[in-house]
Amino acid sequence: QEDLAKMEVTGQAGGGMVSVVMNGQHAVKRVTIDPSLTDDIEMLEDLVTAATNDAVNRIKESSEQQMAGLTQGMKLPPGFKLPF
């Protein structure tokens, strides 16, 4: 779990025009926005939302991959999921 907390992922939207860096505890560390987007606030809000959601999904995928590696070979009951 410590490794997951230390991990950083980058979510992107708008072809990389907006990026959000988030750690494994879902804390946003950095947001980068292409200056050309400042003219359309509504689109900018949508892209920040999309980039944040992309980062959350990447954390989830990384967590699942790491947990699968840790539990590989363990005989767990069907439907049993870690972490608790």
C-alpha cells in the first residue's frame, strides 16, 4: 500500500492539452493546461474533469495489476478481493 501511495500517474484529455498528475491516494499534485484553452472556460472545465477521471482510472488499473501480482499463486476464496 505504501508503494501505491507513492506512485504518480498522469491523466490526460484533449490530446494532452490538459494533464493531471495524481498520486496513489488520489491527491492531485499538478495540473497543466495549454494556454490556448483559456478562451473557452466550459471546454476547459470539461477537459480538467476528463483528465482527472483518466488519472483515477489509471490508479485503479495500476492498483489492480499490483494486487494481482502479489496474490498470484495464493489460493483465495472465489470473490475474495484485496485490499479489504
